[in-house]
Amino acid sequence: MKVVYLTSESYIDHSYTVASELKKHIELIIFLQAKEATIEIDRWCKKFGAEFVKRKRFRNPLSFVSEILFLLRIKKLKPDVVWFNTMTVYQVLLAGILLKKFLVVMHDVDLHPEIEDKHGMFSVKMTMKLALKKICAASETQSDIFKQQHGFSPPVFQLPVIDYYKDTGEPADKPAEGKNIPGKVRFFFFGSVEKYKGIEILLDAAEILQSKGIDFELNIYGRIKYDKDAVIDRIRNIVNASIYDEFIDYRKIHTIYNSNDVLILPYRQVTQCGPLLIGYSEGVPSICSDLAGFREYVTDGVDSMIFDNTAAGLAAKMEEIIKNPAIIDKLSKGIEEIAMKKFSMEALAGDYIENFKKCREG
């Protein structure tokens, strides 16, 4: 089977895991779409024999012609399926005309609340309108939401454990930035600080623990996207808390995970979560909100923990771990024995290939 795979720099981490396994089973021709070629992208493309494609500017009229030529070139490769892990607006407009067998992975069937992304919203709406029957979900949770909205369940390309940073990052032989206080449990938040990710719940929980005189360390890694001064002020008022308000270089991520003990994911809304899947690869457990997008991946108390979406509930889980740090090793072992077996790309590859076959034969 021949599949043309179009992905982008936004998904370079999980595409690494996907491509590494699928190339063992099918002929996979890869194009990586990005704004510009970087050292990271060049290395990625060389590893998989992929081709870098400069993303076209939407407002440039010549981009439309360029996209026609690009899709015609793909058509000449005579693939059984064209698999879009990302899709430009022009590709949405043209794929139905120029390509017969294609699939589009929607990583978010809805944009996250409170994010003002007019271009992203337009792209989602155009995809829904012009390629509705070609859409695939990136999780069972997304597929369920899609069914509620559109009356049918799209095929699922379940996101796998992400091992990109473990394979490409700097050696974790020295601690990441943080206080690294001996004997203290190190909790951390990783990723851009968006309102829907519930950072206030984490800070409220930290303040509850602090008011009880309970010692711990809290490190927050990621660019703050809203109410920056207020968020930073709250973090500074928490003893042994640190904030790294910056874009995190991919080479540091392996070290960050291995320099901390427990990832906190206090999201208010989620349908998929990269930081959780990176944590599974690194053997680092999480404390997650009680949301379907997390319950799909987490076996509570076995490979990570679920809290009740309140600051008091999160504080209680954190306190439980602080008082009994052996829980961390227990959860890490659960990741190896349960989560890795269910969500490794080796385990999921057969489902991916079955989706390709159904598309080819449909």
C-alpha cells in the first residue's frame, strides 16, 4: 500500500512516532509543510526521506496556483490514499477536485474556547463544509463529539505515545531549570499557558498546600498567553515555584520531564493532550482533570491520577503524593505495563492501516 502523508511542523513530534512505525508496514511518502526550513526540520526530513514544503501565504494569489501544482504532483505519485495530518485552506478547496482517495485528521473538531484564531476558525469551517466525509479524529473523544455535531462517527487515528523528545533531546544528565530542592516532590506544568488549560486551578491548589505548611516544588514551563502579569504575580507568591515564560526548545523537553516528578494537567477542556503522551514516553505520571479526553488515556491510580476538577481535589492528590512519594514509582511502573502497551505506535499501527484500507476500498 502506498500512502502520501502530509504533515507540518506543528505536529512534528507525534509525526515522528507515526512515521517511524508505519514505514515498517507500508510505502509512506512524506511531505513536511512549514513556514521555513530549520535545522530540526532538516534532520527530521533526512531521517524519513521526507520533503520539506514551504507553506504558502494564504493572501498571496499565487499560492492558489502553487497548491494546484503541488496536489497534481501528489496525484502523479498514484498513491492509494493521501493522508492530510494538516491541511491548508487552499488544499481543502482543491483536494476534493484533484484527489480521489484522501483523509483529513482534525486534531480539534472545535477550536478551544477563549482562543481567538480567525484563520484557524475559517480553516476548520471550510474543512467541515468541503471535506466532511473525509475527516478523521485524533481520539475517541473527538470522534464522539463529532458524532454529536454531525451525526456520524469518523474513523480514529489515535494519537500514540510521543517518543520524539526522548530520542532527539539533550541527555537528561543534568537537571532542567528549576529549584531542584533535594527531598521535595517536583510538580510541573508544561506547554503554553492558555486559559482553557486551567492554570488558576493549579495555583489555587498550590496556595491551599502552602497554607497548610506542606513543602513541594512547582515549575511551570511555557509561554503565558493571557493575563501575563497577574499569572506571574500569583506564581511569585508561591514558595518554591518557578515560571519559565518562554517557548521551550524541543531539545530541552526530555531534560525537563526527567528533572521533575509529576505533571499537572488541570485543563478545563481537552480532546487530546501532547504533554500527557510525552510523559508516558518518559515514564512521568500526571494528575489530570476528570475529562473524557484524559480518561480515554488514563487508568486512574494505575498509570496516572484523575482529580475532580476542583482546586481542593487537585491539592488533595498532590498532598497524597507528597506524603507518600512511592506512589510516583508505582504510577511510572503502571505506565510501562499498561499505557505503553495500549498507546504505543506499535500497538496502534494496525488500526491506522485498516483506516487506509477502508479509504482505498470505499
